[in-house]
Amino acid sequence: MSTEESTGFEPATGDGPPIAEPAAARAASVRTAFEGLLQIRRLTGAARPDPEAAPAPWELNRPVRAVALALERSGATPSAVDPSGRRVSAGYRVSDGESADSVRVEWTGPPGSGAAHDEEEALAGCASALREVGWTVLLYRGPRRRRYLEVEPPSGLSGGHARS
């Protein structure tokens, strides 16, 4: 039994170990998970003109997982850490945002990885991918002028306050 079969699918947030699963198998798992998410949107958003155009209640209650799944589905590269928590690869990192309904997306990596240099273009790609699946995305500059995205549900949708 694979790890995924025993624990369920977990999208890469950028705070886990490097993905060990073969690329084709991981892509199939991501595709299946995203198709399931679209089905949830269709079932819970039937009253909307386009039920797939905005996050479902499931996503609003698990925004970190939902945003990570959307980014992984887009082909963006997640960052990763080793068992000691040291960053070992450059990529996106999804974490809780400033408010209960928001998520922060950063482009980060180990020293010397070039993540700071790549962040503007990489975050633009992340923002585009998230907007395509119905999230509201704002670009900010934080400490040391590093850019990050604040991702929120569209106006009129609010989620629970559970964190994932």
C-alpha cells in the first residue's frame, strides 16, 4: 500500500519533504484530486451560473490545501524542506494568511537558489493559475522587499475559520 493510499492525497504546500513519488504517478494523483474538487464545486454551487468558477465551501474551510492543490495542478514547483526543516529546493510555499479566510503564497528556496531573483515571474504565474480557478489574488511586498501573494475567496464568499 502506498503512502497516499494509507493517508489520502495531500497537496504539496512547500513545507514538506521533496516529492518522492514518480512524476507521472504524482500528476495522476493531482489530476484526480482536482477533478474531485471540481465535482464538489458543481454539487455545492449549482445555484451559481458557473459553479466551477468559484471556490466551494470545502475549499473555504481548507484554504491552504485548496490553494496548494490549485498551484500543484498548474504545474508550479513546490519548495521543500529536509527532516530538520532546512529548505532544500526553490518553489512556492503556501501558509496561513493574515486573516482566517486568506492564504499567503511565497516563492522561497535555500540560500543561493535564486528564489529571490525568480519570485516576480514565478508569483505572477501562481497568481494567474489561482485567478483562473476563482480566487482573488493580491501582490504585496514584505520585509526585505520580498514579494508574496495574499489569496482570498471572491467577494461574497466566506469560509469557515478552520485552518489546514
